[in-house]
Amino acid sequence: MKASLQEWKEYLSQFPNAHILQSGEWGELKSRFGWQSERIISNGIGAQILYRRLPAGYHIGYIAKGPVGGEIGILQDEIDRLSRALHTIFLKLEPDGWLEVSPESSIAGISWQVSRPIQPQRTVVVSLDGSPEDILARMKQKTRYNIRLAEKKGVTVSSDSDLAAFYAMMKTTGARDRFGVHSMAYYQAAYDLFHPLGQCELFTARVENKPLAALMVFVRGETAWYMYGASTDELRNLMPTYLLQWQAMLWAKARGCLMYDLWGIPDLDEEELEENFVQKESHQGLWGVYRFKRGFGGQVRRSLGAADRVYKPLLYRAYQQVLKARGGSEE
């Protein structure tokens, strides 16, 4: 059955470790920026589905890091009915799980069409188990050094609500590292939806009150996700981003998190990553990102991937060709 936002929130209260992209607040966020949020619950299993309207009344659908509570097959008929009623071209499913943990849960097993994920498929997950000293001990020596250097050089990290400064740094970072940046309104909405719940914090690193770097971290249950980060082009030798991540990890640990997901590295086996990251230039894709994130002593993990439920094959092929030509994202 279709569920209201309140019914969905009540349902999710039974699953404290469900991914934050399945939260009602995330659905509200996306609904403000071009997506329609629908929620289905059946036999104890639920899914929040995002639909984006295309010209001529067609839609594309997306289940981000779901379903919750079980396998997608239980919901298949209801999802199909809803998707067809909305003239959906295809629905992308991106389940929450790691191949390293559940290799038998390969996305190919659901008999949909295997496709490219929207979210980063490979990431580094840092364990927050043990004391702060234990976490530091698992990091690379250079990362520990950079954290202490930032402290020694007078860098301070504090939580605040200065989204304007954060957005200015996001634009600088996007231009420098060549990635897309959401609008100021998007980051503000995300903060306003999650921060009052204690599920989001904005941290800014400063020296002599001058912002140098900032990040926005989200938490739900036992996991924290570093989703958005930015820095200026100034005083990078003070290593503010290292101290910034460390303080965000300590905050997440204080909130009961056991894992800190650094959210995105090149989608290559760890052996290849380790063999090549030194030789690659920092501007080559996510190599600079991997060089930074590997230092925090986490585990490289790969998601289960993604698969598409295709309802209109001809339009699906045309959509994929247009997307490829534009080099764009479905999100």
C-alpha cells in the first residue's frame, strides 16, 4: 500500500539503521528539487521511490539504498502498478549493501537489467570502534601528522550554520576539482531538514576566524556519511581538511555511530588503487580524493550496484543515449 510521509516515518522507526537516503526527510529534500516522492509498504517491507517528471508526462524512477526490511520482490507488483500509472520509462534500484559482506546478494540476482549506479559504487568506510586513540592508531602515519599539524598551526573546527560561507567554498571546490555543485537553496534545505533532528552537522575549519574548509556530515543509526565537503585555495598547507574530518568523526562517534562513510573513490580494486594512486595526478578523476581518504585507515568497500526495471524499452534506449551524449547524471 502507498504510505503517507508520517506513516513512512513511523515504519522507519523500526529500522534505525536504514540508509539515510530512504529517510522521509531525504524524500522531502528531493521533492523540493524536481522529484516526486512515493512510499510503499507491504508485508513489513518498504521502499521510498523518487520519480522525476520528463517531457510528455513520462517519468523515471529511483529507489536509493532500498528497499527496507527485505527483498524487492515482495514489492514488485505494487511498484509496477505505481510506475506504470506514472508512465515511467524505467525504475533504477540501488540496494543498500556491500559486495564484500554479502557477495551472494549480487544485483544480478533480481533479474532486472544491471546498470550504472547513481551513488558512488566504491567508498572507504572508517571504523569508529574503540577510543579516539584507537581510531587515530588505525590511520596512516601521514594523516595523523597532518591532523596534529593543523592543530599546531592554529586551525580550529567548530559547528555552525554559515551556509553562505560553505556554499562559497563549494563553488570554489567545484571549479577547482571539476564536479557539479547543488544550489545554495539545496544545501540550506538539507541542513534545515536534518539538523533539527540531530542527523546533520556543518563543520567549518578556520584560522584566525578565516574559513578554510567545511563539510556537511549526516548520521542515521550506526552510520555517518560525509556527503559534501569544500575548501578554499588558501592556506591549504595548514591541512585544515584533515582536522575537519577528524572532528566530524569524533562528533559521529559521540552520536553512537560505529562507521564513517567517506562517500566515494575510484571504482577499482584496492590492489589497483594502491598501485596507481601515487602516480596519478590529483586532478585525474577521484585519484586525489582516494589519496586523501585512504589515510584515515578505513576499509575499501563496493556497493551491490544498480539495476533498472524497464517499462518502455524504446524510450529507455533513447534516454540512455541522450544521457551518455550529455555526460549527465540521472540524479
